[in-house]
Amino acid sequence: MENEGLESPRDTTRQAMDIESLERRNDASISALESKTALLKGITAGIHGEVGQQNQLLDELRRGMLGVGLGLGGTMTKIKRVMEGPRGAQYMYGMVGGMVLLMLFWRML
């Protein structure tokens, strides 16, 4: 019973093998995590680039729409002035009639 605290060489070898096996599994898990981390980093970089491109596109669209809005505002102001004039309704009927004739002519071709 004096040898209860002491381990046999066989037990020591088995424990060393268990530790080595655990370390190998641990190393394999770390390697798998590293590859997954690298993959996620690549995906994140791709998303970042895509977001940057889409923000640039949205900025360009916003600038373009602002220009269109200003142009339409000026056009509406001019149309209001024409319509408020003494012959405004006649101009409007003439424009609509001209568009209808143009569309009919276009269909004939």
C-alpha cells in the first residue's frame, strides 16, 4: 500500500500518450479554426468592398436625382407661367395634340 501514490511506468506511458493525443487533436482544431477565420476574413473584406461600391453608386444616383429634381422644378415653373397666361389652355391642347399626332405618325412607320 505504500506504492498507492506512485504511478507505474505503464500508467505514465499511457498518460503521456493521452496527452499527446489531446495535443494533436487540439492542434488540428486550432488549424481548422485558423482556416475558418481566414475564410471569414476574406468574406468580410469582400463585403466591405461591395458596400463601398454600392455607397458610391448611391451617391452618384443621389446627385443625378438632385439634378433631375432641379430641372423638373424649373420646367414646372415655366409651364405654370405659360398656363397662367391668356392663351395657356390653347398651348396645352396644342402640345397634347402634337404628341398624339407624333405617336400616330410613329405607328405608321
